[in-house]
Amino acid sequence: MMSKGLQIAEPPRRRQSGAGGADTRPEKAKPAPIAKFDHVAEDEKVQFNKRVTRGVADGYEILAIRTRRKVPDLLAEALSLLEEKYGKV
């Protein structure tokens, strides 16, 4: 005995808008105005991308955690120490 397969209902018919009937969709509410980002940076900042070994990167991250400082602050301090040793750039 063979089965007839799945009994699937027909999809609902599409509503006709325009000539056939009035569009019954509710109007979309306009979104509230978005506040613009107005943060002003204290200093001009740039992104500093240099490849270093995993050990150096991990060392800076661990120092940042231990001293509760940010890596850019540690890089600035390292620059000042190197300038003391080798002279200003």
C-alpha cells in the first residue's frame, strides 16, 4: 500500500493593494531622532599597527593588567624611557 505523502495546505493568497482594495497596512512610526556622536578627543590620536612577537604583545598586556593602565600609556612611557637613553626623536 502506497502512502499519498504529506498533506500540505495551500499558501494563503496575497492581498491585492491598489486597484483591488485599500491598503490596510498600518503606517510605520518614524524613528526617534538619533543623538549624534559629539565626543571631542583630548589629543589627536592615530592607530598604531606594528607587528611584534606574541611574547612582546603578551608582555604589554600583562603589564597593563598588573599596573591597571592601558597599553597606549605603556607605549608612551616606553618611548620616553628610550628617548632618555638614545635622545629625542
